Amino acid sequence: MKKVFLIVCLIVAFGEGRAQSTIFNPMKDAVKAGNAKELVKYFNTSIVLNLEGEVATYSKAQAEFVLRDFFKKHAPTDFSIVHSGASKGGLQFAIGKFQSGADSFNVLMRMREVEGAYLIHEMSFTKE
């Protein structure tokens, strides 16, 4: 009986981990393509952006321009999500690696559920 319970727990845990990571797939694809217009579709009405230590709160429209400039300056060569999870309060997060030529950035995305949809409310690109 203990073995059955352990197997069920592992299946549930594996399924939840996969569900969390799939939430971030559209954002991952947009970042990997350097597509600010597509990325902001997943932003809350306002977002806190940290780009290389410059932290500010932007509207979606402002964030699109700021990210477009960032992607022009740091054209993506690769992006992958290395870890994702959720807090006890339901906050979803993903940690990724963004590569632009010789530059490498740690990326953090935090999402909240807003009216049934998960939207990014904070995102940071920190140079390694």
C-alpha cells in the first residue's frame, strides 16, 4: 500500500511540474525570438522590469518599447527555462538563461493569476 501511495504522489508531482513549465512556453518562445510585441501579450497591465540593474514599473505599451530596445541591444541567440515552480500563495515563477552573443543573463519571470489567466507582473534580466 505504501508503494502505491508513493507512486501516486510521484505521478501527481511530475504532472504538476509539467503543468507549471507549460505555462511559460509561449513566453519562452517570445523571449527566444526577441519578440517584444508577442511577449507583452502575457504582461499584466503594469509590470516591474529589471534590465541590467535598471528597475522601473511600466505599462504594457511602455514595456514593449523598452524590451524592443533591449532585444536590439542584446539580440537573443538562445533562451531556456532551467527551473519553474509556484509559491504557496499561487505565484508562478520561472528562472531562465538568456544568451546574446558572448553575454549571458539570468532571467526571472513572476506570474499571478488575474481573472483566470496567468500574467507576468515582474521580469528581470541580470547579466552574469
